[in-house]
Amino acid sequence: MSVDRATIARWKVSGHDAAVTNLASAVAAGRVSHAYLITGPVGVGRTTLALALARALNCEAPLDQRPCNECDSCRRVLRGVHPDIVLADMKWQEEMISRPRGDQSRARQRFSINAIKWLREDIVARPVLGRWKMQIIDDAGRFSNDAPEAFLKTLEEPPSYAVIVLIAESADSVSETIRSRCQHIALGAVPIADTLTALAERGVEEATAQRLARSAQGRIAWALRMADDPKAQEQRREQVEVAFEQVTTPLGRVAITGTVAREHTRKRDLTFELLDIWMGLWRDALLLRSGLGDRVAYPEVADRLRPFAEQQSIHDLYRALWATQRAGSDLDSNVQARIALHAMVMQWPG
């Protein structure tokens, strides 16, 4: 079934027309799968796509006008208050799922078996407002060891009115038990030109749009979210300055293995934000060293990064980028922050 541009526009998902077309066709034809796995980089628009599907499924408008984004159901999804839509992530787990008695440990980094039990019981309850019950499980690559098996029966035999959407960075991060029972939708990085177009349509000033599109590195949802939040943009600029000092100065590296490592448990999200910027700076250093300065993600520090990059070999810059990526994987696997970050910094040149 063909999908026109007006329908794609109503989904409000920028940069992923093919995925939107496939899902819109499935909705219109009544062929919606009961389990989807949406993969791609954080900030590329995975949750945006899942929530657009939620609006399309429960929209009150005629079938060829869904999602209308105007009816009560669509507005509830947009505000995050639809009673039949559950968005489950690590934050949701901390708020909704009780810890075992006496457990005062740090914030949980895996979906516990109790969270899976809650989702299993919730999905069998019939929808109270719309036609469909929908669960969007972010961080699906973080299921605890026993969680996939516990969720298996739900994925194999969901209620007829249920749709489950799992979100992960890659299919490999989800167990074979889970991904083999889902229809896979892979979202790739969005070209800078498409991100710039989306930002221009939001009325973002050209210089700001250029900076956000480059910093986004293909993550269009991240760019649009930042465009709507000037305070977040200022905080990001400050983070880039801090990360630049950490990458290029001895005192900055001491701060990484000291302050950043000590505070990782309380400020885990901040550590991963810094890791993202460190990787971007090492990529920029490689580009500058290779004479491709027009492609850098952080032009605001490029003039200062260039002389540092020119003092390093291509091999050493690649090693630094690899070590930074490895640190992120180690931290995600609960390696002690002090060990992971120290090993990373020891591989950085300069």
C-alpha cells in the first residue's frame, strides 16, 4: 500500500521515511506486528518512531488520517500521559519497581526480573482508553541474565490487542531469544543535510543549526531535542570545553581518573555524555590531522584542537578513539569506573 507525503509528515519522524512508510502501511492494512525491535544509535529517533506508532494505532481519526496529532488520544501520547502506553526504561524501573528489602545499592543498570514480571502482568490487562495496549521498552539491551527467558512467553503469545516495542543500540545487544521473535527496524545515522532541513523547519537560526547538526553526528532526534532547549545547549557547550581540557591537558586527564571516576556511580549519565564528547573530539582530531577539518563535529574548539592533533600520529589518534569506545563498553558492563577510565587515559597520546 502506497503512503503519501502527508501521511509521513503526520508521523513527525524526521530522517527515517522508509521506516515510517513501512509502519504506516502496516497500520493502514491492519498488519501490525505484535513485537518490534527498533535499533540504532541513541538519539537517532528510535523512541520518537515508537511513540509515533503508538499515536497511529490509537488515533481517533479516520484510518487514512492517522495519526492526526489532534484527537484526545494523540494529545495524550504526545504529553506522555496515555494510560495504555508504557514507556519503560531505567528511570521508569527506579520509580515503578520496588527493590528487594534491604537493598540500598546504587541505581540499577539492568532490567530486573521484577520489572519483567510487572510488564508481563500489565500487558494482559485490556486497554482502558484506546484500541491497543502498547509497551515501549527502552534499553532492551540491558535485560538481566534471566529476563529474556521470563519475557519469552509474552513475546510468543501476546494478547491480540498488544504491541511490544523493544529499543536497543544494536540487534546484537539483545539476546537471540528476544530478537528472533521481533520484527526488526534498523535506524541509521541521518545525513547532516536532512538534519539541517529539519532544524530549519523548526525555525532554528542557521549558525545554531549548523553547530547542532555537526554535533549530532547523525542523531537527528538529539539535535531536535537540543534545539528546543537553550539551557541544554549552553550546558553542552560547557561540557565540550571541559572535555576539550580533559583530552588535551595532563590536569584534565587527572580529573578523569579522579573526580569523574569517583562520581560515576552518582552521575553515570554525565560520564556517558563525556564519553560521547571525548569520542567526538578524537574523531575530530583524526579529521584535522587528515586535512578534513570541514567535517568536524565540534568546530567551536577546532582551532585549538588542530595544533594538538598535528603533533600526534594517525595511529595514536586511532588508538585513543578505540580506547575511548572500549571504556564505554567496559562501563556498560559494570567494570569499575576507576579501572576503565584509567585504562582509557593510558592509551591517549600527548
